[in-house]
Amino acid sequence: MARIIVQRNTRDIVPIPEVQVHLSEPELKTLQMVRFDDNSKDISGVIGSVSSPELARAQFVDPKSYAQRAGLSPGHSVTVLFVLEVLADGTVGAVTLLRGTGNPAVDDAAVAYVRLLRWTPGTVNHEAQAMRIQLPVTLANPA
């Protein structure tokens, strides 16, 4: 027995419901993150009430003298990568050498230099906290 199936080109038509959007002002207590647009400074270290350590503007250590101590020839430079702990008082705590030069004199001079750097400590809820950061240091002996 053969059956004939008839197909129709009509489609079900479903009306699209009307959507109303209501915008409201956010309540201050629900705000979780604030981003400040400031082109003069990288703000990737600022999230909510947490900030990362920054080098203090005034440093009392001369990197050139450490490059000379390391025995770098005039016109030469080297870069060493560290992980260091910036303490709540802005001094440097633990220092870990991630990528050295392979020259112990150069690496030791870079460690000595890093230990003397002064920092503006990072904060959590506006209170200074010890934090670990990664820091590349370039020692250069100008020609």
C-alpha cells in the first residue's frame, strides 16, 4: 500500500514578544571593581582595593657602580630576571634568581643591587603588605 505525504511550504508563525529594557543606576555597595583610565601609568596591578608594589621614585643606589663591580666592559649591558619579595616597609626581603647570566660576579652584583632598591609597598584594603614580584634588572656600563 502506498501513501502520499503532502508537504506544505507554510511555516508556523510565532510573534516575537516585545522586550522592554530598564536601566538603573548601580548601587555603590554592589560595585566590585573600579578601573581608572590613566594613560600615563600601567594599571594592570590595580584591581579593586589591591595594588602591586612600585619602585620608589628616589633611589640611592647607582646601577653603574654595580655594573663596574661585575666587571662589565664599557658599552656592555646584561639583564637578569628576579623574583623578589617587597616587604610592607618598602625594603626587599627574599630574592630568587630566575634567569642569570651564568657569570657569578655579574649575578652577585645584580643581587646586591636589587637588595638595595626601595619600593612603595603593595597594598590590600589600603594596608601595606609584603608581596612577591618578578623584576628584570639591566646592569649597564656606559661607554
